[in-house]
Amino acid sequence: MTTTDSSTCIFATSTRDHPVHLWDAVSGQLRCTYRAYDAMDEITAAYSIAFNNSGTKLFCGYNKTLRIFDTSRPGREFSQYSTLTKTKDGQTGIISCLAFNPSSEDLFAAGSYNKTTALYSEHNAELLFVLHGQEGGVTQVLFSKDGNYLYTGGRKDPNILCWDVRNTAAIVYKLPRVTSDTNQRIAFDIEPCGRHLGTGGQDGYVHIYDLQTGDWANSFQAAADTVNAFSFHPTLPVGVTSSGHRRFSTDYDDEGISKETSCIGKNAQENCASVWLFPCTWQSSIDPSSTVETTELENLQGESLGTWEENV
């Protein structure tokens, strides 16, 4: 996305029982749709979507299937590939998340609710190998900035796993987080220079890890409830968190019969998005001289710039 080129100011969404929608990020208007159909000629919704690095293709994940759309040709034309091999090996389950290697034009990762992560060739969606080790269904896959490592997180899984894509024999290290009692996806992100990873959790903290060693570096409290997503700004020392957790309360009459079920929040003020300013500048682990003023991220203390609140 480049603000000077309006044709690139777009984002895609997928929702239940609907095709993939492509939206204008400036005006909010719908630009076009990409429609996948099943064997009964009914629209089937994608569980995960991702653009390739060039933005010319839109990859969509389905149950044991990948469908690939040409972004310049909206409609119902797509290429379809099974994630299973002819011998029924490969990656089973729903393809829940996708990510493309930033340093390779021919490699992408796909996570599955069947607790596996697989690497594929972008050219023909050929399965290269499958990674096992996640305790829950995989909800996020993310490559390091240099493309040599892959980080995967799962539902109700207490660890983010680090894999070396050049040698997938074993897990490199694990980054712990508190996620065992929630079905939410807990999203994590890597800062622009690629040295640190930040993740939320049920403890309300954002934990920062040094990716060179896999050690915990620092943390700050972002909410009094579950922090279900954290993301770094691509150029500025700013991050954003989203927080909140759906809980249900049921009222009963005098005879013990359920009257009403309502969704409540532990703290309504915590159902929000917050923007945080870090007192540092991004310092490249490859070229430390790339910034004039540098402060190690380990010394951060998050200062909230404000929140946008919406009760669940």
C-alpha cells in the first residue's frame, strides 16, 4: 500500500456466507468481490486470505483447499489446489492463516486448525513440507523480516514456536504467553527492523521478546483484560493493542429456568483499541547505524496515546 498510488490503497475481508470483498482503504467503498463456489455451485467463504508480495494474487484458505484469485480479474475465476497429496498425505483441516516470505517470491506458509503449519511454493501451490508441534489449531503464521525464520501461534497454545525454514528438523525456541483459557486468536507482530516480537495474552500485558536469543526482553500492561492483538507501526515507534473478552451471564427465574443470556465484559472500558508510543526509534539488527537516535526496546515503557472503545 502506497498513499500516493490510490490503486494500492485497498484491503480484503472475508466473512461467513459471503465472498471475499475488496475495499477502498480511503473512501471505505466496496471495489469488487472474489467469489468461490463449492461442488453444489454455492458461494463458500474463505477462512483466511492474504495477498502475495507483489499484490497480483489473492490467496484464500478453505477446508483442505487453497483457491487463488488474480486481483485484476474479480469474479468467480480462480485456481484451486488441494493441500493433500495423491497419497492423502499433506496438510489436513481448515486453512486458518496465511503468510508470505518477504525475501522470497516463491514461498508462503499456511496454518491449519489441525495443528499443523505447511510451506508451499507460490508458483503452483506445491507442498514442500509440514511442521508439527503446535498444541492447538494454528491461528497465525509470520515470517521474520529476513525470511529465514517462521513464527507460529495456536489457539489455547501457551507458546509461539520459532522455526528455521532452512532446517525444519526441530523447533528453534519457544516464546511463552498466557493463552490457555481463551478461544480468541492472540495476534503477535515483529517490529520493522526485525529484532523484537510483541504479543498479548490473557494477563493483560504485551510481552516483548528478543528474536536473536529467544529471551524475554520486557513487558508493559496494556489492559486489565485479555490483550488479543498487538501490532507495530511499520515506520514509527508506535504500537496498537486491542483488548476485551466475551463472557456470558444467564438470568434464572424462581424455578431455576433460564430467562435471558447476555454478553458482558469483565470491564467494559477494556473492550477497546489503544495506541502506544515507545520512547525509542527502530534500530536495525543488521545495520545499527541506520538510525541517528537509538534506544533499546528493552527499556520501553508504553505511554498510551488514547483508546477507541466499543462495548461488546
